[in-house]
Amino acid sequence: RGGGRAGAGRCAPASLPRGPEGPVDFDAILAGAAANSQAPMGEGPLFTVFASLSMPQASLTRLIRDTTKVGGVVVFRGFPQGSTKAFAEGLKRVVTNEAQEAHIAIDPRLFRAFRVTAAPTFVVTGRSYELCDGFDCTSTVPDHDRMSGNVTVDYVLERFSEARGPGAGVARVALANLRKGN
């Protein structure tokens, strides 16, 4: 226990991840989730990363940052133990700027549609698709590329681009956007 405290004392505050300036706009995220449940035809995201707040914090922070940069969406199934407070607190630890909030969704329909059971899972579709209208339904999804595991967005998009599967074109554009300025 003493070694852990000593190690924490040597940690440089500037190297720690920072949350957004000010509070996370949890109301905006909930409004986005409500809007997702009413999403009309063609509004399912082309690059979707299925995530969980139980993922390692550094991995989830990087995943949200990179998914935002490529224009994708990080989707959570719901609230941990049904607690909106726990969800908001978890997001505060991994969201580093307000722009990322627009790329976070809560949508159990996507988890059901793509039969996601592990996080993170990365999905790229080559075309738009319709999400079903209720929270108890399952959508039919288009052909897609899929990978699960604690890997980077760059790694996933590069593999999808090289494999020339149904999402290869979307993956190539997303990969180019990710690497701009790097």
C-alpha cells in the first residue's frame, strides 16, 4: 500500500488525462440517445465502436479521441447498474473535450443488431442502414467488417482497409482522417 502511494506521488499531474473544461453535458448525451431511438432510415453509423466503462481508462480515452477524429460513434449499451450518475462519472474520466460528446451514444439496439457481446468491438459498414423503431427490436444490418479486442482505431481501420471487405472504403477514408496531422 505504501509503495502505491509513493508511486502516485511521483506521477506528473501534466501527464494525467484531463476531462473537458467544465461539466460533461449529460443532458445532451441523453437527448442524443433519445434521438437515436427515433433515428430514421439510413442513420445507423458507418463506423461504430462498441464500448464499456469497464474498459481500461487509458484505452477508452484513446478510443473516444480517435473515433471522434474519424467521425465515428462510440456506443454504450446502457448505464452501469442502471445508474445515470455512475455513467456520467465514468464519462468524466474518459471524455477529454466537448467535441467528443457528439460522438458518444447510448443505444442497445446497435448492440443487438450486431450481436455484440464484448467491448471494444469495432464495426464498419459500407452503406447506411435502418435502425428499428423500438428498444425491444433487432435491426437487419448490412454486410460489414468487424473486429473485437483492446486494439487501436488506427490498427482496426488499417486492417479493414487492407482486407477489402464491405467496409474497406469507409475504413480508408476514416484512416486518412485519423492520420491527418499525426
